[in-house]
Amino acid sequence: MNDFGWFLLLFAWPPFGLWSALVAIAIFRDHSATPLFPRWAAYLSLWNTTLLVPGGLIAFFKVGPFAWNGVIAFYVPLTVFFVWLVAITVVMLRATTRARLSEAMAA
């Protein structure tokens, strides 16, 4: 049960990878004259999805850079995810502010 609990904690990359991939798809599908998000945010989301995948290697390695506490399987995905999360939050706040300003000017 201890190992099962750790796997649930450390194998969180599939839902977060799917989340960032869906964000990228949504940004790429926005073909309006003034898109809500910049295209670089979609590329950042795809980069995040790609760099989260090595987190799945923890099942096959006990020591080294691909282990659960290794650089490639833990620290790189963790760092990239939080950089992505901060960037998407900033982009979302700017988009919300821009939408409110355009609503206020239209009214």
C-alpha cells in the first residue's frame, strides 16, 4: 500500500500532461482576429506536455536520473510544470483584464 500511495503521488503526470495538451489545442483552434491567448502559450503547453512524459520512467528505475527522485524524472517535470502554470496564470489574467476592458468600452 505504501508503494501504491507513492505511485499515485508521483504518477500525476498523465492528467497534467493531458491538461496542458488540451490547453494547447484550444489555443491553436482560436482563429479569431484577436485571439484570447498568444500562440507562444500553446507552444509552451506542448513543451510542458513533452517534458512531463519522463516522469513515467520512475517505474523502471530505482536509482539515477530516471528514478523517482532523479533530475530527469522528477525535478525537470516539476520545474517545467510550475513554469507553465505561472505563465498560463499570467496569460489568463491578462486575457481577463483585456476582456473586461473591451466590455467596458463597448458598454
